[in-house]
Amino acid sequence: MSAWSERLGWMLIHSVWIGTLLALGLRLGLALMPERTAKARYTVGCAALIAMAVLPWWTFASSDFTARMEKAPVRVAVAEEVAKTPVSFATVTAGKEMPFEWQAEGKLRLEPYLPWLTSLWFAGVTFFLIRLARGWHGVRALARSPLLPVDEVWRDRFAALCGRAGVARLVRFGESAAVTVPMVAGWFKPVILFPLGVMASLPVEQVEAILLHELAHIRRHDAFVNLLQAVCEALFFYHPAVWYISRVLREERENACDDLVVSWSGDALGYAEALAAFEGERAGSLALAASGEGELLARVRRLLGVGEGSARKGVATLAVSAIFLGVALYLGTMFLLPLLSAKVMTAAERIASIKDSEPEWQKSDGNAADVSLSGTLRTEDGLPLPRKISLNVTSRYENGRTFADIQRTGETFAAKGKGDFVWLSGWAAGYAPFSMQLPKAEGGKVGPVEVVFKKGIPARIRVVSETGAPLPGVKVEGWVGQHDPNFGVSEQTGSDGTVSLGQFAVDTKAKLTFFRPGWQKIVAEYHAWEEDKLIDVVLRPSIPARGIIVDEESGRPVAGAEVQMAAELESNGSVHSSYGIDYEPQILAHSDEAGRFVVNDLSEEMGYRVYVKAAGYPLAVFPLRVGEGVLEQTFPLEKGMRFSGKIVHPRGRDGTGSMPSAIICHLMAQLGHAQAVGYDVAGTLTVSSSGEELFFSFDELPSSHLVSGVPYTFQVGGRSFDVNLKKDTEGYVFDLAGKDTKSHVEIFLNPGRGQPMPGGALHVYFLESGVGEGIAQRGVLKDLPLSEGHAEIEVPAPNRMSVSADRLLGYWFPREDFDIKESDATFSKKITLVPAGVIRGRVVLPDGSPSTKSFFTHIDVVKAPSVLKDKGIDSGEAIIDSAMLMDRYQTTPLPFGGTYRVFLWAGTHFEAGEALEVDAAHPIVERDMTWHPGVPVQGALVDGEGKPVGGVEISLNYRHSERHSFGSSVMPRASDGTFSFEDINFDVPGFYEIVFKDPAGQDVRTRLERPVEGKPLVIVYPTGEKR
């Protein structure tokens, strides 16, 4: 549902109680006014109609009016000493105000029906507008219909009547066969129509009275008011109050015109007789007319004063109106009570409140600050420090990440860097590695920190083949820590296939890699360390790729070709991260005389990119998907083309210096719009005899179809030019004397009316040399500091830019992408911010002590506000927050009007928070979350006969809904079919599932239930021949 449709739906709902209050107020007001004051009663009715037409649309245009009547931030006091009682979730309070939870619940219940409501409203409005248009067309037809002219006597009388009524503009008057009652048709050029024969059958005085009544309508411009009234009826056709107000207006409009007729003629009795006589004339054929006998009879009685001022009727009407008005006021007050009782807070106060309540460890001005770290080292058993020690410091700040260098002298260490969060990890020979988060202290100093190296459990691993044979010489690497994946230890298996990586703490999650030439490389996480347990890991033989390189035109083999390969990024999902071949191309083979080559150490189900370079041919790039068994593929090479031209050098042109004897230039295929990815082709250019031109020629270039639709970048003399190469392209001229076009870009943030300007910085991504003709393709990411919501930068033009910000205090920032034209000397972009709040709190253990677990946050959108829906994020979607935290958590800014659920996760352990609504009344929602102890799960994979099935890779997923799940650790292939997960929280909403592949290669998912103590989980592997 779009934001416009949602606001319209709420407008329709608000109009129900608004219209009810207006109708009851009008009824009560009319009961207090004398019936003879028709003009005043009509004015009150018009005011009620105008209010009915405006107030609901005011709620539509000001859908964030609740944001201007904000409550104080919801806070939970954090005691200095954490209570020792179990903690689940803290209670949200806002002073002594009672939360209106029933209102939020009702809102959630109504929102699913808003699309249906707006659709029905559109259908009804369309019907009534069509009816109104048909009526307007009919009136125009009546105004233009032929009239039976009246005689000159009546024309003179009508002119005199116009003068008496004060109507100066031209009004036509005549009899028509198209009408059955006297009426006025037209607004700018009004026409008074009388039915045929009426003027002859009624006395002159009565006809004059009727004419004066119609002239009163013209003088009062009742046709215009009646048109607006009809439009309001069409828009609010569903509301009885609108029809009641319209009926009052029509009655009082006629009464007001009757009063004018009496004032002009001075004969109330004669005018009443005219109305009664006219009713008699039309009774035979119009007894069922819309006005009805009762309405005209009431007008006659009013003129004659019959029944006016009945005390009993007035008291009864007043009493009933008062009762209904009281009920409507009560209902309306219940809707408005959260606003009326709320503390009026300015936007600046709201932002300041969020900042004031922000934990010290998480405060940041959006820019990286200098930070220093110091500490000491010692061992748990008091022994001297080992000679082999490695420490690593990671500091993260809101605009990116930086790594700090560390210096160690004996038992002390120090590091300097930039950031607001600091992690320290390390390893010492004979002790368990560690990784810990350190809070930033005042003044940018952390520490001194005492690091104690503790003894762990030796990580003993045995690597075997699928047959169980030990595999010596396997390179095994292991490391811990989320922010330093390159830090770890490396060893090789011995002759018995075993290796010891040192010690790991029992609860440490380590990433292990296993690789040996001729075998598939695997990467997996493991954290089930047990004393004296030997972990078996199964490797599978690698798959060779065989190829034949031939000339495309003749089909003859190409000998001596250089073959490089690179792994495709994310080509094998989340199971493995790499397989022996890196993402950068490596020379692996050369083709023989028959054009054949063999590349080993490939992994099944992995995608690769093959680069082939041969003399006389351009660089060729081919995709390769490895399946099971020996693969042989033909790689045809196409002859290159000629690319030549000249370069005009500024030195030779203006005489400011001598021409260079040679210039190195590069031609690069653009394989991505954000960065240049390809193979450089270099050549030497020779100075021409003219002294200002350099001629160049490339004879071996890739044909355009090898990289379909991709342009090339020609780099020379510090400048870059885009070229679209075709067969034997010649005659290019590149003028180095030209100046690069720049554009001054200004970005203005619009936080909304009355909202304070945010500070911090923007992340701006643009292309280093722009896009288009004469421009290279390389991305640059910069942080722009904000000054009063304004940032500026100068970039090459034309260009593509992307602007984002992850933590603007109090605002959600939708990413914006835009293009800058070459003609844009200056370019300004206004970005509207979305008010947002946060969910935060402490993370404690069941005994109330702070958590020491490092975790990530994940936000599930339970009910998406319209701004998220407009960006493609609907209810049930997920927002991943990359912040790694420990004893406290805080979400990224969350747009108002949404309901969110926070998940904390680390490895296989997940914790779920409540579904919480973030809105202007609750910009800060604090909830403490408890990190519960996990349950270990051990199991085995067996066949139908109960025999272990080894060598099967098993992964664990947590699925918190049918649409979304978290992938978790992948267990190494154990030869005995066993697996174990040490830390699973079964009390979290949703469920866990174990995933592995069957013999056909299809995923098999088994729901994981809470294990029975002492009873391992047994999963039966599907029957069939293994692949």
C-alpha cells in the first residue's frame, strides 16, 4: 500500500468522528436559534459544511500532525548496580502517563482494511461525480432550451421585479415545456423557467411572488453554493452527517429566500397563498416530487407562524442533541487524548533527548575521532609470556572502518587509530586466542587494558579422504574474531593426517580452512571443542578442467596460450568462501601443440572465469562452470583488430616545453560501471615529425562481442577517454590540451518543517573521472561533513553519484542516486529526511550481569511504514544492522510509524525481542534483553541401516518466519557422520533447521527439535547412490 493510499484511508476514518461532531454541533446550535432567523441558520449550516469539507483533508495533508505533539522520550533508568534477579524485558514508562495500547492495537487492526476502504471510496466518488456531471449537463441543456416568450406586459413587470430584488445583471425569463416546477438554470447567465400554463392559471400577485423567490436565489448566488454542496456530497457520500447538513442548507436556503420575498412584497399571507396555490397546481402530477408535500407545507406554516416556538419540541430537541453531542465529544476525545495530554515537544528537543539518552559508548559526531589504546599482557598460569605473540586492534567508526597498528614492548602494548569502537584480538603460542570489544573512554583513550592469555583445549584435527585414508600435507588455518579474519594460525597435517592448531577456548567460534593441491578446498566454522576429541574432516578430490584452445576462423589449435583462472564471487552460495583459486587471475597452465591444457584443483559446483592470452590474439575471457568429473571445453580465439589514431599533446602546441619521446598508454575493457575490471594492454607511442602529435597503433585488441555491450577506456597522459571499438577502428584523435569538466555539487538535507538540521557526515560515492565520452570508470567513496544540513563537493562531469548515511541522529536516510550532466556547472540536490527513532537497551545474562558475548543485530519489520514500503521494504522484510556489540545494543534509525522486532545473534544463538512500535510519541524505545544459556546439540547422520554416513556437509539455519532465515555455521565433513552445535537457544520464536544435500544434490531440510538430555539426534540420510 502506498503512502498516499494509507493517508487517504486514515483520512476517511477520521472523517467519521469529525462529521459526527459537526452534525451534532449543528443540530444543537439550530435548536438554540429561533426559526425566524433563516439567514443566520443558513450561515451556521454553511460553516458546518465548510468545516466538513476541510477538516478531514487537513488530517490527510498533515498526516504527521501527531509528530508535532510529541511525548517525552520513553526511558528506562539503568541502575549503577545491576539487580541480581533474572531480567527479561524492562518496562517502558513515560512519566506517569498511561500508554494508550488499545489505540495502537486498533490501529494495527484497521490498517489491513485501508486498501479496501480507499477502493470502495474511489468507486463511490466516481459514481456520485458522474451523477453530478449528468445533472450539470442537464441544467446546461435547460438553460439553452427554447423558451416561449412572454408578452411585453410581463417583461415590464419582470424588469420591475428585478429592480425591487436588487438584481442588476441580465436574467432571461420565459415558459418552457422541459420543466414542471419554476427554477433557475445557469450561474453566469441565469434563466428563470416557468412550466407552460402556470402563469395563465395563477393570479398575477402569486406569479410575481414566485418570480421574486427565484430572483432571491440569483441575488444570493445560491447556485454556486449548491454546486459546492453537491461536490461535498460526492466526496463524503458515505457519511450521514453530510446529507444531514445538506438537508439543513436546502431548507434554510428556501426559508431565507422566503424571508426576502416577504420583505420585498410586504405580504406574507399572499405569498403563503401563492405557495399553497402552486402546490395545488402540481399535486396531480408531482405528488412524489423530491421536495414533497411536507417540505412545502412546513414553509407555509413558517410564513404564517403556525406551530412556531413549541416549548415541548424545543426542549426535547435540545435534550436529544445534548446527549448525542456528549457521546461524540467523548469518542472524539478518546481519539485525541494522546495528543491533548502529551507534552508538546519541539523537534530540536526530540533530537536532543535522543542524544542525551544515548549511551556514552555509542555517542559519535559522525566523524572518526583519534583513539589510543594501551595495556598489559600476562598468562593465566603465571608463566613468562611466550616468544610468539600476535595482537590485532580493530577500530570502527560510523563512516567506515580502519585498522590501527599496534606496538608491543615486553609485557606492555599500545596502539593509535581512529574510531569509536575498538576490538582487541590476539594469540600466544600454547594459549587460546581471544577477541574482545573495548568501550571507548573519555578523551579518546582506552585502557590500560589487562589481557590474560588463558589455556584452552587443543584443537586436534585429522584430515582424511572419503575412504578414510589420512591426508598428509594439508594446509590447515584457523582464526577467531569477527573483525580480523586474516589473523590466525597455520599448520600442515603430518603423515597420519593429524594437526594441532594450538588451543581454543571452549566457547570460541573459529573459522577453519583446509587445502591441499589435488583436493577441494573447504572453509567452515567450528566451535565444538572438547577435551581429547579428535575432529575428523573429509576432503574430496579436486576436479580437473580440460580445454582445447583453437582459432575461431580456421579451427586450428593454438599452442603456447597462457591460461589464467579466477573464482567467480559468491558462485557457490554461502557454503564455501573460496576453493584454492583466488578471485584474482592466476597463471595455471599453457596449451600444448594440440592446443590442450589441464587445470587442476577445481571444486565442484563452482563458477570460474577463464582468461586466455595467446600471441597474435587479444585477451579472451570465457565463463566456466565446473561439474563432476573431467570437463573438456573448447575455447575459440578470434583474431584482433587494429586500433590507431593520434594524440595531440599541449607541449607541442603551445611551445611551453619539449615533446616527450614516448608516452605509455593503456586500453582497458570496462567490465563494470563502478570500477575498471579488465586486462591492461600497453604500448609505446612515437613522436611525429610535426612536433605536436603522437601516433599510436594497437594491432591485437579484443573484438567487441567478447565483452558484449562494454566500452573501453583509453588512458594516456593522465587522462581517460571512452571509446567504442569496432573492427579496424582508425582515425581517433585524443586532445590532451582540453580541460576536464567539473561540476560543483551541493547537497541539502530537508529534515521537514520545524525540524533541526542534522550533523554528522554523508557517504558519497561517485566516479573518479566521471562517465561518458572521454571519461574513465573508477569508483570513489568519500565522507562529506555536514554543516547545517549542507555538504558540497566538486566532481568530474558527467558523473553518477550515490548519497547515503547510516546514522544521522533522529532521521532515517533513504539512499539517493542521481546523474550529473556535463552541462551542470553547478548541481544541487535536495534530499528529504524521514524522522526516525531507535530501539536500544542492555543485554544481560539471566543473573542480571552484563553479557560478555559479541553479537550482531538484525531487525525484522513487523509492520512497515509507508516510507519503507515506497523503498521496497514491506512487512516481514529484514534490515541487517552491521554493528557488532556486546553488553548493549542499539538499532539504526527506524522510520516512525513502523513496528519492529530486534534479533541478536552470534553463531547459532539467537535472541528475539518484542514487536515494538517506534513513532513520534515514542522516539526512543528502551528494552533490556536477556542472553539465555544455549543448549548443546549432538547428532549423527546414518543410512537406513543405522550405519554412519560420513563426508556430508551439514549447516544450520534459524528461520524466524516462513520468508526469512539466517544462515549459520557450516560443520566440516566428519568421516563418522557426527556433528554438534554447542549453543542453540530453543526459546526464541521460530525454529531451527539442519540442511544437507541428498545424493541427487538437492537440499534436505530437517526441523531441529529440542533434544532430550543424554539422547543424541539421529538423522537418516536419504537412500540412493551418492554423487
